[in-house]
Amino acid sequence: MKEFWRWGDPETVYSVKKRPLFFPFLKEVLNINDKADAFIPGWKESEIKHSIITDEQFKELQSILGVTNIDTGLQSRLIHSFGKSYHDLLKIKLGITDHITDAVIFPESEQQITAVLKWSVQNKFAVVPYAGGTSVVGGVGAYKDPSQKGILTLSMARFNQIIEIDKDGLFVDVRAGVFGPDLEKALVEHELTLGHFPESFEFSTVGGWIATRSAGQQSTLYGKIEDMVEALKIVTTDAIIDISSGPAAANGPDLKQLVIGSEGTFGIITQARLKLKPHPAKKIYRTWLVDSFDNGKNLLKEVMQSEVKPATLRLSDAEETRFILSLREKSKTGLTFALQDRILSRAEKNGFKSGTMAFLLLGFEGDRTQVNDQLKYFEKIIRSYKTFSLGKSPAESWLKHRYQNPYLRDVLLDYNIMVDTLETSAEWKDISNIYEKTKTVIETTFRKLNIKGIVTAHLSHLYPHGSSIYFIILAAVKPDEALHCWRQIKTNATNCILENNGTVSHHHGVGRDHRRWLEKDIGTESLKVLRSLKKHFDPDNILNPGKLLPDPTSDIFIQSGKRLRNNAIEFSYKKRLEFINQLKSRSLDILVIGGGITGAGILRDAAIRGFKAGLIEKDDFASGTSSKSSKLVHGGFRYLKNLEFGLVHEALMERKTLMDIAPHLVHPIQCLLPVYKNASVPGWMIQIGMLLYDGLSFTKRIGLHKLIAVEDIHEREPLLRKEGLEKVFMYYDSRADDTRLVMANIQSAVQHDALAVNYVKAVDVVKEDGKITGVMVKDQISGETFAIRSKVVANASGPWCDVLRDNLLGQKNKRIRTTKGIHLLVQRKDLNIERTMILSAPNDDRPIFVIPWRNYVILGTTDTDFNGDPDWVDITEDDVDYLLEAYNYYFPAAKLNRQKIVSAYSGLRPLTFEEGKSAGEVTREYQIFETPENFFSIIGGKLTTYRTMAEELTDRLAENLEEKYSIKAKNNKCITDKVPLYGGDIDDFAAFREKWFLSLTETYKFEQDIAENFIEAYGNRLPDLLEIIDQTDLGRERIISSLPYVWGEITYAINHEMAMSLDDIMLRRLHLFSLDKKQGWDAHRVIAERMASVLGWSDQEKESQIKRYKEKIALVQDFKKADPENR
């Protein structure tokens, strides 16, 4: 196979043998050895996925393009799937083939491109424009949005015509696929030049230059490509657009500038008119040494603010100067090399030291008189600086070899040397700051990563008001660590550049590698403009997705139940203030009170249907019942005993639905139901129940039950009590992270323009003409009271339902019955079981669960009436004794006691009130009632069926809004069963898990438990998390050594999950309270200090947060009988 991963001409090899100083230099700075490790792909061709294009689709494309203008061959697909960025090349070496184009197409006309784009919209294919393939920022890599099925790479190879050269008008009309050398050769024949000579000149094209806002090495005289474009032709998904105007026309904004630099995301550039200059009659190139980089910078600034107009002016720092000198060629005679040695020796005697001197390259081009005068003027300026002339020989060598540096990169890659570049532009006042701080940041990152590296830099592409700074990064890295090292260096350096007033790029472009910094560079409002243009030109997001814009998405998330990817959201402390302001000023259709799973489900359903919906929660989201469940999403096998077949069937259907829309949060588990002698429900009856359970799940079954031999169970679960065991049934249910399930629903609702805020309490209703028209609320953080106007109100406050009705409406009648359930957590090593088990408490025959969860086991639950304050649900000695006694009965060898308890939690079930029934007998069915008008309440239900509860209530609310206010939903039917929850847009979770686990452990170097937690907690929002981790101080480090949480997750929780208090982090966003034997004691103060710095807490507020959290710890410690200071 053609070595497409190497640069340019395969016959050209960069000879290091002619450069005897080069390898000694590399050994000194990078500590490399002499043995090369040939840079070859890490994949097996047989393992690369086949093109997904069907025979029918292939024929359709042939009918558009012609028989020979489509190629699905593997070599062509691979060649056109990667650019020349270090990231691209590293993926090739590591054998990462997650995105390979499905076909390469070669259109010959704009009409063919239009037809292909329309075909791609219909067939859900991304279209990636490809010309020379020389992008070093991931600009041409094959990539598709998750909503898209395949990728077409659109080669511009057939658009290779020079249409007209107008010597009189000084312009050329040229097609986008024309390569640099072909264009310049044709222009020279007319004594003209474009003056555009980027380092990629030999293998890049006109269209690529324009798409990326390229700069040539003589841009200081001739300008960048945007200065040369007179007119453009582009093809969008529904139009062919000619953009042209007369010279310096004042006919509105220059539309050309909207396309230049758009990187193929708005349309395909097919043709351009470029301004020309007379071919220079004379060129003079010279070199000097300057005593220091800083003095050299001052020299450059003075030159650029004078009458001197060089074509090239470039200043290398001390490290790059050493690098350049190490690359000197030794001729056959050695005379030139020896002469250079004598010159350098003489320079050293004149005070030019290797560790400080800078290399200066100067070039003039133009007519003879002009060039001579310019040189004289320059020599007059340079006399004021300490310099040493090296003459024209090094300059002539640079001119001769200036396109060969990429070939040198191939050599370095063979020795496992990371080679990457960063370039930016800045005003003169910021140049030194950016230069010094960025180098320091990169060198510090080298040390943290424990790798040897060197950073060089030069100034080039100069302007009267500033310059480009170009950094080259070389580091010796192991291939399996290279991606992680590259990411860290790239992130830290780019952050530093932007923090010090640099730009994200001067001439390489944004691509995929820089897109996450674009908003920080150009600002939020400017980014909104670009997004609007994207939506206009490419509403289906098929054009080069994943490039330029920070998060490539379609604005449409749901149409007819079909899934499309949605934007990442900001759901931060700042957004909370924005939402509060909107709640003050907007009139809602639906206001939900209660931020547990039911309220979150209602909000999401209402938002997806298109209603103006908002939610308030008096504490934190999921702070009540919804974070204190048994973590089971189950059909409710035990409800069959009460003949509640409808409830069980509904729950079984929902179990599978939740696994579909949130596969990262809801996972199938094996459950065991042991039957002992003299059980209240005999084995034959359970067998019938199991058959019913399987039957009621029919179309959404996740596994059939089976009977396990008693002898086998002792091998599988050796701790389980053997005495009296008669039968063991195994069946399937699911478990879920209940807290994150609530958060995913709320985030999903916010994606669809809902407003959701925590720590806002409903204190009264607003009435007009006797009807409820809103709610008075109090911001628990600021203390402000304000009104929220809403046509209908949904009370989904769970155990607080009656309290809320009483406080807001004065309704005293009892509608709910609250029962308390407590859970204990012990470490897996203290109760080493593999499967969830459903048991009956030996004293009263209540159902109890034992549920393995990560390295822990959840023991639960109690089911006792509770008549106290729902804000204060205690854990009593009797509760703990009850569970310990029950579990020691079934697992006598475990000898569980208080000292083995890691943590405990208690919550309330908001059941419907039924006279004369015990707590365990009360139905888990839910009820909805409207009293008074426009005020709806929902009670009962359970975690598993929250979505259908929300659906039924939202149906009622929609009917009310249509009948009374003529407000119709945009989506008439509930489609929440088809819309993935936030983080859950994953078609194949097993493949997703495998891919990300490998990437997180081998590429990012996270330990396995951290990787598992990331996958299950964040789903397909993992890239958002990793970006935050990269930007957080110590972001990768564990918060507590025994738990799978890192410091970057706290930053993520504040910025993406509206964590507003220490409790929010410790109890809900991360399970530090539950899973740490010390309840997070060792980290809670540091976390509070981090939150204080972000949220602006005073010292008093910080200490108050810490005090409240310690009170939570005390609740658990009361029954553990230990002081946290001494644990």
C-alpha cells in the first residue's frame, strides 16, 4: 500500500546522513537512541470496516457522477480519511480506524456536487471536502456526526483547471483543485506571481488555501490568501453561489470573507478569482545572528513600522537557532561546512552565544531598484542592533529546502518523536508574554508527563501592529502514551496562548484540533453568527462535520421520532442566574414544582413537545426520594402477589425503554430469588409468577428466568445461607444510578429550551380572577422573592405533596402516605456476592434486597410509616438493627456489624393514601388530580415508571392548555421513549463501552475503575468531561484514593450539572458520601474551597457549607459510633 501517512513525494527522503550534527543534537535534547521504529500503520487491513454503501447507493452515485468517479477501494478510502496533523498520523500508527470514509467521489462540475449533497442529505451521509490533504489541524479527516450513517470524501482532483490569466487586469480565474506549483508555473509564463508559498505549497491547492485562510512564507509582502481573493464560487446543499464585486465595492458586508476560512463547513469552494502581482525581477535573501530573541523582536517591530517592506522576515529563538545549525549539510568536499564553522566561531568571539543568539532571515522581492533601496534602508536600521552577518549562503539553503521540513518530520516520527506545531498571532505588546509563558507551560507539561522535550519558536508573517508566533514541539514519547501527552501539551499551551491575548491560529486554521477554543477566541456572539450561517447554508450538518465549530450539531433533535444529535449544554451556576431572570420575565405554559425523577420527567416531556416549560426545586435536583432508592429499575415481581398485573407489565415495558434511551445509566443485571423451606410463598407459586413475569415483558424481554440447582448456587454464591434452601430462581432486571437519571432528564429538557433551577422554593400561588396564574417563589441562595407566571402548575414534589398543597392552597386533606426506606452500604470484601438477590426478612416476611454496586453492596430496605418532617428523615438504631439481623441470617459467615457499614441513607416513598392497608400492601400505582383549577398534582408511582407517569400528566396538561388557552403542542404525541436522554445517544452500548474503555485506559491512562465510572456516568458526553479535565488543575487526579472520582469532575459538575452546594457534589453529583468509609471527610474542605473560588462564596458561606455537610456525616456516624476525626 502507498505510504500515504508520509509527506508528499514518496521518492523524496530527507537525508540526515548529510547532516552530521543533527543526531548528536537530538540525543542531547531528547535522549533518543540510534534505533529507528519505522512509523507504519497499527491496523490490519482485514480488520478495517467495509464501506457501508450499498450496491443500490453505489449505482445512484454513479448515475450522478459517472461510472469512474466513485471509489470504494480500501486504499483510496484510507488515503482520503486522514490529513497530516500529528493527531492524524498518531491515529494511523496506533491503528485507530474509528472514522474511515465509505467512498471517495470525484465530481467534475458544480451541478454534480449539488446533486451529491442532496443525495447525502437524503441518505444521511457526511461530506468531507478533500484537496491536497495537508491540513495539520484535523481539517480534512473523515468524520461524521453520530446521527449520520456514513461518510463521503469529496475530492477536488477533477477541478484542476486554470480558466483564465488576465495580465492586463492582474487576476487569474482558477478552479479550487489546482495545486500550487501548477498555478505558479502558469503565472510565471506570463511574468506574474500570486506570491503565495506556504510550506505545503507543493501539495496544497487553491481551494485548501482559501478554506483555511492560509499564509505563504512571503506574506509579509504579498499578504495572506484572504488579501488575494477577488471572487468566489461555492456550492451549498441547495445552491451554487457566485460571490463577486468590483474592487473595493461598498455594497454591504463582504460575503467572500464569510466563506474564506470556513473550512468547507458552509459550502464547497469550487472556483476563485485571485489578484496577481508582477513576477519579481530581483530577489535578495540574507541572514544574520542577533544577540538575543528579545532584541531581534524589537528590530522586527522597527522594520515593520518603517518604510521597509520585506517579502520574508523571520526571527528564530535560541532553541530554533540551535536546531537550524544542527541541520547544516556537509558537502562531499566539506569546504562549505568548514567555512560555516569558521564563521560561527568568529561570531562566538564577537559575543554571540549558543544559548541566547537568534537567527534572522530576511528577503526582498520586486524590481531591481526597489529591492536595492529596501536593503539599504534595512541595513541602516540594523546598525542600531548587535548583529552578525552570516551572508547569503544560509538564506539560499533555506530557499532551496524550504518545502522539505515535513519530510524531516517523517524521519523524527520514525524515532518516536512527537512533532507538532502551534501558531498564533498577537499584537507587539503581547508577543514577549505569549512567547515566554507558552514555552514555560509546555516545558512544565514535559516535566509533569516525565518526558524529554524541546520547544522552539520563531516570529514570521509580520505586520506593523503585530506578528505571528510559531512554536515547534519535539518530545520523545512512547507510542502508547503519545496521544495523551499530545492532548495535554496541546491543551495547556493553547489555553496559555488565549489567556495572553493570542489567537487560536494565524494560518493553519481551526479544524478539529482547535475547535473547542473557538468561542474563547472570537466570543460567544461571533460564534452565534457562525452557527447561524451554518444553519442557513447547511441545515442538516453534512458539510465537514466536526470541524471549525465547537460542537457540530443539527438544530433539529427530533422529527417524527427519529434521533439526531443535540448540542452539549451549559447548565452551570451562571446559567442558573440566566434562567431565574427568564423565569421572572417569561410567561410559561407549564411550571413544574419538584426536581425529583417525576418532575424531571414531566419537564422533559413538556419541553420536547414544544411547550414553554420551567421547573423549580426547593433544594437540589434529586435531593429527596429520587437519590435514595434501591437503584433498581425493575418490573416489580413482588407486585404480582397483589395481582397488579397492569403495573408489572407497564414497569417491564419501561425497564427496556430506559435501557434504550439511557444505556449508560440503566444496565441489565442477574437477580436471584432463593426459596427456603416453609416460605410464605411456595416455590411452585413463584414458578408461576416467573412465567407471568417473562410473559408480561414479551416484546421487551431482556432474558428468561431459569431454575438454578441448589448445589450450583453454593459455588456461585458461597456466602448465601444453605440451611433450608430448596430452590433458586434466576431472572433479569436492571439497575440504575438514580441521581444521574434525574440529572439526565433535566439536562435533556434544558436541551429543548426548558428552564430548570434548584434552590428555588414555592411559597405561595398567584391568582387572577380567582384562578391560579403562577407561583410566588423564593431563591434560597439570594433570598429574593419573585413571581413566576404560568398557565398551569404541576405539583411533582413527592413526599412534600401534601405539605405543598397545605402551604400554597390551604388544602388539609391527606392524599399521600409516606413510608420510610433505609439502605446500608458495605464493602464488597465484607459481603462478597456477585448477583442481586431478593429475600424475605426472617422476622416479618418483608421483601429485602442485596444489590452489588461497583465495589460495594447495597442492603435494603425497610418499609415503615413515616409521619414526621419530610426534610428530616432519620436513621434509627432499630432500622439498622433490623437490616443487620436480616442479612446476618442469610449471610451468616459475613458477620456484618456497624463497623462494616460504609454509609447509609434514608428516603420516603410518596404512596397514595389507602385506608386499612399496611405499608407493604399499599399500591405503587400513581394518581393525578386537579384541584383547584390549573393546579395538578401527581402522587405514587416508582422510579421505573416515571416516564409513563410524566407522559400521562403531560397529556392532561396539554389538553388543558389547548382547551382553555388554544395552545397546541408542536409534537402532539409523547416521544420521550424515542429520544435519548442526555449522554444516552448510543446505538450500541457494548461497542461504545469497549471502545471508550480501551481509549480511557490505554490512551488517556486512566485506571480501570475511573474509566468504568466515566463511561457509566457520562455516556456520550465523555468528550465534554475530558475537555474539562484537561482544563482543570490536577483534573486527572483522584479526589479520594479508593474511589473512582477525579478533580475535573467537580469542575464539570459546577459547569454542566448546576452543582451549587457542597452537599450537591458530595452526596449526588459524585457518590463521595456514600462510597467512602469516612464520608469524604479527607476531601470535603478542599472541595469546598474549590467551589468557593468558582461560585464566589465568602469565608462565612464556605464555613456554613462545611458545617451543614458535617451534620450529614454525623447522622451516619451516630449509629457507627465513631468520631470522623479518629477514623
